[in-house]
Amino acid sequence: MEWGMKNRMSQLIQPDGRCFFLPIDHGYFQGPTTCLEKPCRTIEPLLPYCDALFVTRGVLRSAVKPENAKPVILRVSGGASVVGRDLAHEALTTSIEEIIRLNATAVGVSIFVGSDYEHESLMNLADMVNLCEDVGIPVMAVTAVGKELEKQEARYLALSCRIAAELGARVVKTYWCKNFHRIVEGCPVPVVMAGGPKCETELEVFEFVHDGLRRGAIGVNLGRNVWQNPHPVAMIRALRAVIHEDETPKGAWKMFNSLKKQKKLRS
Ligand code: 5RP
């Protein structure tokens, strides 16, 4: 691996081999998502506890201070919306010059395997890999399921992740599901878990993250279950302990409950 690629990968994946990416990219197809109406307010208190931010260039420019940013994974696919005909109908949104200008540590591209736009989204990934490999920037593939959340099962996700890796993704982001190890076993590059819609309880989040790590995931790219929680700082700190300190789900839950009572962490 070239020095630049290696350096960027090591900014994303910490010395313990784990990572916590914080996605704030939902507005690119959902508009002003609950708790992301003012992204800068969401990001600021959480920034110290994540290893990288996953954002579009619009949020990066308007909500993140260049002086004290964490490594940035720039979302570079888009062009569809929740009210449009098909969420899978994406293209590449950001040029390689812009990616370099914004000093992105990595970029993220969604793929929609099995959708009407499977081919286009896979070629978006392949095209971005060709551009980014030339300049030593890793591409993270996002295995998207559009509105069909029932696709969150191991056979389908293993297929998507393997295809993403074969096309050159350096990291693959997918959903946690039962038998998560089947995804990891079939994927030759590191796999991180997305959080999905907000869970009923915090314990559920700690449990699935812990299970995924035990089964070979290297970390998370987890948003709504952090910043839609009424105690986002307590939540990110407890989750960080699961990822970087091997905390148990019950231990993390105890930690969350104790942190949320601290006055300065309540916002
Ligand atoms: C949206 C994304 C998000 O980054 C991803 O889904 C993770 O966020 P969450 O934990 O809220 O699901 O790619 O397209």
C-alpha cells in the first residue's frame, strides 16, 4: 500500500484496529432530518468522541470548523430524495479535485445491489475507486437498501459487501443482521456497521454493536441511534467504550445511565 493510502487508512482505523465513524449525511436525501436541522449543533458536542465524520461537502463547509476537524469521510454519491421516484437512482456528486481540495481522508459511495439502478450505482463505485486510488484516497462503499429494510439479512448483505470489495472499496459499511460473521467471512476488506433507524432502547444498540464486533466488524458508522437519543453525548461515550474498550452491553448501559444524569452532558 502506498504511504498516502496507508496514512489515510490509519487516520480512520485506530491503533486497536477499531473505528467509530459518525455519519451526519442523512440530509442529502432526507432533508432536515430530526435532530440534524442545524448540523453544527449536532456535531459540536459529539466530535471529540468519534474517529471520523461522514458528511457531504455542504455540511462540511457550513457546519465543521476546518481548524479542529476530525478526519472526514466525504459522501460523494447522491442525486435522489425520499419523495422522488427511486432512492437508488444516484450518481457521483463530487469531483476528485473537490475531494482533494477539501482534504478528505476518504470518500463514501452508496451501492444498491438488486435495485433497478444496480449497474449505475456499482459503476459509480468503480469510477470513484479509479479516481481515488490514483491519489491515495480510500473509498468506503455503503451497501444501501433504500426503503426496503427487509433486505437487512446476511445473504443479501454478504453479496453486496463482497461485490463492493471486488470493485475496490477499501472499507465496506453495511447493516448489522443475524449471523453477521457470514458477511465478514465473505468480505476481504474491513466491515463497519450502520445503525439504522432509532432502536427502542439503548441496550439494544449496545447489544447489536457488541455482537457485530464479536463477529468480525471493525467498528461502526452509526448516526441516528446517537444523535436522535435525548442524551447523545452519554450515548456516544458509552458506545465508544463498547468499540474501543471492549465494554459489555450491560456495562455500557450502566455507563450511559450514569453519564446521562451528569448535568453538563444533558444536551
Ligand atoms: C445514509 C447513510 C448513513 O451514513 C448510514 O445509514 C448510517 O447512519 P444511521 O446509523 O443513522 O443508519 O449512509 O445514507
